[in-house]
Amino acid sequence: MSKTTRYSGDEMWKNNVEKIQNSELFTLTYGSVVSQLCRDFNNNYQEVNQQLDRMGYNIGMRLIEEFLAKTGAQRCQTFKETAEMISKVGFKIFLNIQPTVTNWTQDGKTFSLVLNENPLADFVELPMGPDNRICRDLWYSQVLCGVLRGALQMVQLDVDVWFVKDVLRGDDQTELRLRLNKFLKDEVPAGED
Amino acid sequence: MSSYYFVIIGTRDNPIYELEFSSFRSGVSGIQVPGKSQFSPSVKEILPFISHSALDIIEDAQWSTNSFNLGKIDSFYGLMINAFISQGNIKYVLCYDANGSGTNGSSSPSLNKNDENSIKQFFTEANELYVKCLLNPFYSVNNAITSPDFDHRMKLLARKYL
Amino acid sequence: MKVYSCLILNKAGGLIYQNNVNPGLNSLSSNDFLVLAGTLHGVHAIASKIKPIPSQAKDDIGVTNTHNTNTNLIATGKSQNANSNQSGLQTIETDFFNLYIFQTLTGLKFVIVTSPNPVVHNLQPMNDFKSISRGELQKQYDSTVKLFRQLYLLFSDFVMKDPFYSLDMPVKSSLFDMRVKELLV
């Protein structure tokens, strides 16, 4: 009956890279996706942002199941708890980083995640064009916004996620903001407390 | 005080990065500003041609040795030419005047072992820098390298070894 | 405990996966399974409305405080039980089979049908309700907790990460089939 368990709780952090040991491969893959999108859309960076966001959204909707299965997280009672969960558990198991949660607004519905390091953007340098448009328009790691939006939607949280700063653009830090629009109460599955 | 001309050449024999500088080593300090090359104008304008003409020699020399560093492969009226070739067929060429900047013969007489070695080190690390640059998703092979960061790091390398 | 069958329902109560892992049950038609899925979904939902008024008898139902679960998770990084089925239908126990329902936060339901509870001889009297009777009769329930966890992990790996799987649609992955068989047989 009791099959040897492939996952156990303690292994959760350690075992997060199973087959692909080389995280550079991941970074390079993401990089070529972004640069290919830039070429495909003729350097229309707004469009590229949108595409990355959409890709992330689709990833997030699927990834949430793995997150829940691996962690066993239950519904967060407050948005503050959600923020902690995203930073300390979500980013930790998927990217092995722990962004800082700061800049809460008064109403407790918007906060910032500051990424001290960004594994997506290792090696990346935005090319300097004559007008520097890429630095103004492209949010290189936009996919993260989409992932968060998709994942949170699946647990009935309607949020907006967007970047406000990125070190690639020459800012002092990489910061993304999350705003809770609505808790979709009607869509909570029956059976929870 | 020697002057140097360094160029990285892509797979289609196209230059992708060039840098001119003079020895950063404290030698006999004259009126020259350290870091600025002291090539005479007539030499200066033919440097790209000299390095380009070295490419044929590099093509031949690469089969005669196992190492990527091809050493001194050519000379041209007192200019020495060293070369290094990478796995990806990127060529690194360094032209320098062995006898100081032609007009004042105050510098070291000829190349010694130590210089050979430091040039080799310089090439190796330049290659590493190039590989890092290649990892940038917005850079593709044979593009000109315009990154100011790369330029800065390259100058640091030059200061360190040459 | 023998697992006869395993079903997965999407959040609307539609059957997206069914696998008779061990023979032993009367075979149902695929239509019957659809009806079973829909019925369970409905009963589960209505059951969550039948519950005692909060002030009474909370501690013997074993309601876990979700807040504690999350605090533990954040603090220690140890994985917790992913079941969010707190107040809905959790088990049906009969003389012929047992049925267990596990629900995720996203609304997926995993259902397994197993052999009935084993006959326990020398059952201790019920006076010490919490320690003894739970020990014997909840054994089977507890072992399903592990199974569900594994099943959910398999689902998240082999179904959700299949790029050609579209959400809420029937699962037709032979890879997943194989893994489920491995786990439950």
C-alpha cells in the first residue's frame, strides 16, 4: 500500500530542481523567448509586454495546482497573509528567491514585491538604441506579473500586477506591485469554512 | 610605453569591437597620457587593414597548434600582431608596437616571456567577457558590441594585463 | 485497503478523469460515472450547509484552523495537508465500499472508492471517544490523506504541466494513467 513517496515535506525546498540542474538554461530560454518576441513584433514593446503577460497568465493558472499540491497552503485570511505566502513560499519554491514585501497602501490592498535578485534577468542588458525606447517600454520580466495574476485568479483573487521599476532600465531596484481588486466570494468552492 | 590596438573579429571576418590604448603599466613616464594610444596618424589609419590582413595567417595558424592562443603571428614595420581564436571561430587580434611609440625609443627593447604570458591572459579573459556578452538574449553573433559595460570591463582588463 | 476507482471532478462538478484501478466493483457505464460525479458535487455542496452552529461541538469534528496551517507553512516550510474540504461531504462509509472526497483550493475534487473499513475485533468501548475509536476506525481515513496528496502531486505534474491539456477538460494522458495505476494498484 504505502508506496515510497517521491516528495516529502522536508524535501520540498531542496528538491525543487529535479532534472534540469542548470538554471542558466532556464534563464537563456526565457531570454530567447523575449528577444524573439521583440523581433516578431517589430520592437513594439507594449505588445511584447502584453504577450509575456498572457504567457505568464497561462502558466500561473497551471502552476497554482503544483503550488497547492506541494505546499498544502490553505486559504489566506488576509491579503497580508497572501503577500507573505507569495514571497516566502511561492517565489521560494519556484525561483528560490524571497522578494521583500513593502510599500503597503493604507487600505492594505496594494503592496510591492522588491526582487533583490532576478533569475530571469541574469546576463541581460537591454540594447541601447538611439532613442532608448526599449528601456522606456519593455518590462523584461513581465511574465512574472502574468504568473501571479493567473495563479491568484484560480484561488478567487482578482488582482492587477505590474512592474514599476527594473534594474535593467537603470532603476535602483526591481519592484512589482500587486493590487487586490476583488475577492471573488461567489466563486469560492463549497466545502471550505 | 607601448600602444595597443585590439579588435574582435566575428565569424564573417567582420570587426565587432575595437579598442585602442597604450600601456597602463607605469614605465618611463613621458608626456604621454596613459591610456591613450600613441600610434602615429599614418599607422593609426592602417591598423584595421593590418589586423584584417592577419586573418589569413590566423586561418592557417589555427591548424598548426592545439591551443587557442596563436601567439605572435605576424609583424608589420615594427608592429607585432598576436592572435587568439575561440571555439566559436571568433578571432581576437592585438597589434602593438614592440619598441615603444616609434618616435621615442625609451620603452622596453623587445618582447619578453612575461609579456607573451600577459597577452595570453588578456586574450583568455577577453574571451570570457565575450561569452558573457553572448549570453545576453538581445545580442546575437556578429553583432557589433555596443554595451558600455563590456567596454568598461575590457578597459579594466587592459589595465590589468597590458 | 484496496482502491477500486478514482475520479477527478473539475470545479463545476464535471467528471474529467475516471480510472478503475483495481477490478472488484460492478462496472458502471461512463454515463453512470458522469451522474455519480454530478451527484457527489451537489451533495458535497449541500452538505457544507448542514453543520452545527459554530459555537457547539467544534473540537470533535477536527476542523483545522486554516490560519494555523498557513502560519506553519510560512514559518517552517513544511508541507501541509492540501485538502480544503472542511465542511463538505468528506466520506461515505458503507458495508461494501468507502468513498472519500478531497477538494483543492481551486475547486478540483479527487474522489476515491475503496474497500470498506476492516472489521475491528475487540473494539474498545466508546467512552474515550477521541483517542481509541479514532485510532482504529480512522486508520483508513488517514491513509487516504497520503494517497490524495500523491494523487494531487501527480495531477499537478502530469496533467497541469502538459502543455496540450486545456483546463477543465477531460484528461486523456496515458502518462498520468500509468502513474495513477502505479500509485493505487
